Amino acid sequence: MKIKRKIEVVVISDVHLGTYGCHAKQLLTYLNSIDPKTLVLNGDIIDIWQFSKRYFPKSHLRVIKKIMDMASDGVNIIYITGNHDEMLRKFSDTTIGNISIVDKAVLNLDGKKAWCFHGDVFDVSIQNAKWLAKLGGYGYDLLILINRLVNWCLVRLGKERYSLSKRIKNSVKGALKYISDFEQVAADLAIENEYDYVICGHIHQPKMLTKENKYGKTTYLNSGDWVENFTALEYQFKRWKIYNYNEDKLRAFYADEDVKDMEMKDLIAAITIFDNKDKK
């Protein structure tokens, strides 16, 4: 019998279901390995921007079904909207069973407050030139496709995988400054509002660090993504940690046994006909 890790709070973001860059199978393996009380989906879980290309494979549907099953089993699901799933902001403050849709959330954790939001509010390109941001999204998706081909060749040659997008981000001074500014602005606002933690996504950079200014200090956390980094945030025993799928030696133990053989039509039926089972 598989024993799942019990965790008080799990935060994932930037899954981008519906894009070629999404690693749904790895995420599903992770979700099958944990038993959280609260699961925070911190934006860009479903990439509604990219729906026009009609790419939504079975593994992506399995992730949605898994999340709905977790809610049915009593897990508190908090879906925080991001820029790629901003269409859901029309339904903000809606609750369906154990699933709530919000634009931001505050968690009370052992006497401390954690402020959670996606982070696109800080992105000028999103706010003032949405078409440009969407164009960038398509370019990023193309880069991921090219990267997959490169990695396929590298694996065939017995070499390690390589991330083109990480290389580009780390070599561009403007990108590094943007990330630094993003972290500082989020932390400054959290300190101003007396939050002990500020939790973001959006920039695909997993991070946990203490930030301070003359008014106080806070802990900045970013859950990273499931496109390149395969990371999540976990809160247990009064502390946070960054989970990294690539460093989890037990990940192969948790396979997608329940739904791997389901037909596409059955998966669609399973996620559109949702009954909130009573826990006994």
C-alpha cells in the first residue's frame, strides 16, 4: 500500500495545461504522492490563452480530474487566477464544493499570515499591452518545442538535458533585473500590509528568501512552475520548503494507476459530471 505524504498546505502554479511545455505526467505523479489539507493553485494552471490551437491531451485532462477528485475527498482547493487563466476572474469569489476561485487569498498558518496571489499585477506588459504579452507566450511555447527536440537528441547521445529558456533568462540582464524587482515589490507590499509570508508564481522562478526594509521583514516565496522547474511549495511543521520533483527519489513509486487506461470520453465525462462525495 502506498503511503502518501501528509502536508498541511501545498502551492503549485504555472502548470499551463493546454500547452506543449506542460509536464502533466510529472505533476500527476506528484499529486498522487501527497495528501494535503489545502491545495493552492496559484494561477496559470489552465492556459486559456493557448486554447485556439486545440491541444489538450489525455494527460492534461487527468490532472484536472485528479484535482477534482482531491476536492471530492475533502481537500480544500483554492484556485487563484493568473493572467493565462484570467477568464476565470469573471467567477472570482465563487465556491463549488471544496473548490473556491479567488484573485488572492490570505492563509492563517500557526499565528502567521501568508498572502497569496499570482503576481501578474506587477507585469507592465500584461497590464498595458496584452497582445504583446500573448505574442510572447506563443514565442515561449515555440522555444519549449525546440527545447524538447534538442533534449531528445541529447538523451539519445547519452548527455544531460538542457534548458534553452533558462539559459536565455540567466544571460539577459534585463530579465534578471525584472525578477529582482518583482521579488522586492512583492516583499515591500507584504511588509507594508504586515504579512509574514508573500507567495507568488508568474515568473517561473522557485525561490524562498527573507526580504526586509526599514519597516520590517517578510519571507518571499515563489512556487516556480511545471514547465521547466517541476517545483511546488509545501508547508508542514510550521515551516515552508521548496519541493523539487527532479530531486524526489520516490517519484517513480507513484504512477497514474487509477486513470491511465481511461478513454478520452470517459475522462471528459469524469471532469464534467462532478459529485462532491460526503466524507465518512
